[in-house]
Amino acid sequence: MSERTYKESFKVAADQLLDAVKRLVHEGNVRRVIIKQDGRTIAEFPLTVGVIGAVIAPLLAAVGAIAAVITDCTIEVDRVVVDDTKKDVA
């Protein structure tokens, strides 16, 4: 079994930021979320496997505060994909 990490990014309006981050957290294969505006990193949140609600609440509060003071932004996401296909050795 091996893990691959890849990045993706997408633009969101400030009023969509909190919902987008909530959705990403619930997907479960996200290791890190970076919020950028005009190419500058505004916030970076590492997410570990098995993150619980007590940890998520402050993260979402911070994202809400960020959304209140910025306009459009870019979210960069580090995702992990587990490849559990077995390779036959002849």
C-alpha cells in the first residue's frame, strides 16, 4: 500500500470560503489547506487523519474571521490518495 500526495487549487469568493473549507475537512483525504490572496499565504491549516470536532471548531472560526476581511481568495489543498492495489511479482 502506498500513498500519493497531490495539490489542487481553486478560487472562491469570501462568502463561499467557510463552506468550501468545511466540505474539504469532511472529505477526509485532505492533509493541508492553504488560503491565499493575491499569491500571498493568508493562513495554512494542517489536517491530520482523525481530526475531531474540538479541533475543527477553532479552525472554522479562524476561516470565518478570514472570510470577513478578504474578498476573493484561492484555496490550495494537499490531498492524499492511498493506492492499495497489489502488484504481482512473477
